[in-house]
Amino acid sequence: MTSRDPSRRPCLVFAALIFLCAGRAHAHGSFAGSFEPLVVAPLLFALWLYVRSFVHLRSLQRVGLGLGMGALFVALISPLGALGETLLSAHMVQHALLVAVAPPLLLLGHPAALFVRGLPLRWRPAWAGAARVFSMLSRPLPAAALHGFTLWFWHAPAAFDAALESAPLHLVEHASFFGTALLFWTAVMRMRGVHRSAAALAAAFATLVHSGLLGALITLAPYPLYRGASLEEQQLAGLIMWVPMGVAYLAACLYLASRLVAGAGLRAP
């Protein structure tokens, strides 16, 4: 392999990112607080698969996967992760990135194909079994139900405060946000046919309504709901959930509605 081989460039980027992360973690104590091994290891594994498959990806896949993993990096490993331990608004920005930004960007890159192409052959049977379970859960009704339950459960004051006080529980919280959001956005972006698009539109609209209600309740509460947060900080956090995340869910509804209109036009005589 020559030094001009394009397949080598992402490998150099991968090595540089690992070196940068290690250097920052060693040099800055506050920054290093967000370098949890159970967070960094899956991200580096996903980045390794991205590097292995880079030369086989189309431009849109490269951009989607790259931006999606960048959003995960900002949410979980950047200084935002450390700020989220003390500022409720920063914590809500993390949630927005994990729920409404990273998942749709990653799905633009068709990550299933990335994982199949990047995994060693001996690991692929296990991946196939996991993919079947994911396919069943990413139908509109179960995906929206799981995603909605996760949003409301972890934003209940008792569960929210408990997650901030326990590092393992905090990891479970973020993993459940991201995992159920992947299911939801898969249901939105992968539906084909008029009937399935209608079911996905109903699920997306229900999510838009109940997540907006949750954001409004947090914003308009007359007293602090979460331990250690001022009322002004809580109002800002509620607005972050209410408006930017609401825009993402509204975009999903508009996308699905356009698919329905286009499908109805094709079916018309």
C-alpha cells in the first residue's frame, strides 16, 4: 500500500482522533471526567467500522455517518458531557443530540450496511440475529411507544436526579435515549408504502405532541423540579426540549406527509 492510497487516509484520521482524545483526557481534568470507558469504547468501535468501510461508502453515507458520530462525540465525550453534570440546560442539549440529531444523521449513512461490511466474518451471524430483533422493534407502534416511555420516564424528577447521582445509571439513561431514538427514526425514515407511511406518520405526530407537552411542563413549572437546578435554568432546559426537538419531530411528520401525498398521487388513476 502506497502513501497515496486513499483507503489509508481514514486510518490516519482514526489514529489521530484516538491520540487527540487520549491527550485531552490526560491534560484536562474536567474534560477527562467525560471519558467513561463504557462510552468511549463503543464510539471507537463504531469509528473503527467506519474506517474499515470508508472507501466503499457513497458521499451521502460518509457525510451522514461522519456527522452522526460527530454529534455523539459532542454529546458524550466533549466538554458538554462534563457541563451536563452541573447545568440542566447542558444536560438537555445532550439529550437533544442523542435523540433528535445523531440518530437521523447516522441513518442517512445506512449503518446496517456499514456494520456488515466492517465486521469480521466470524462476528456476522451474531449481528444478523440482533438485526432481526431491531427490525421488529423499529415498526412504528413499538418504536414510538418505547421512545415515548423512555422520554417521560427519564425526565421524571426522581429518575432524572437518580441518573445524575449514579454513573452506571447515567450510562443506562443515555443508552436508552439513543437506542429508542434509533428505533423511532428507523420507523420514520425506512417506511415504504402508503399504509406503513400512514402508521409512521401517526407515530411521529403522537411523539411530536407528547414530547411538546413534556417540554412545556418542564418550562412552565412554577418551581424547580430537579435537584440543584434554578427555575431559570429549568425553563431554559425545557425550551431546549420543547423547541429544537419539536422541530425535529415536526420535520419527521412533514416528511412522512409528503410521502403519503406522493404515494396517493401515484395510486390515483
